[in-house]
Amino acid sequence: MLFCRMKETVFIYPCAKLNSGGKMRSHYFVQLKKEQGVALITVIIFFLLISMVAVTSIFLMTNQSRLAEKQVRRIRAMYSSQAGIVQA
């Protein structure tokens, strides 16, 4: 068995092979690198989805705020015009 220390963890590789440089390389080590790559891609995709939800929420809140302000202005204008008609 081959023992390998990486970041204070001991991994045991039962089937190690020699690569072209004559060094031992394990299938598990290659699999671990692939899993780390997949995890990184998954985290990036998750972060992008969360970012898109945040941007969409901010856009919708801003849009609703503008619509509410326009409605308030329209109602004020209507009451002002009615008050002008009553006083005339």
C-alpha cells in the first residue's frame, strides 16, 4: 500500500501505477482532483444562480417602487384637479 500525506490527512492508495516519469500515481488521486473540479464548477454555478436571483429581486423592487411613485403622483394630480374644480 502507498501512503500519501496531503494537508494533514493520510490517504491510502491500494492500486498505484507508474506514470511516464517513473513516479507513482494513483487512480484515487486523479479521481480526487476530478471531484474537486466538479465541486468548484458546482459552487460557481450555484453562486451565479444566487447572483441572478439577487439581481432580479433588486430589479423587481426598483420597478415596483417606480410604479408606486407614479401612482401616488397620479392620485395627487387627480385630487388637485378636483379641488381646483370645486373652488372654481
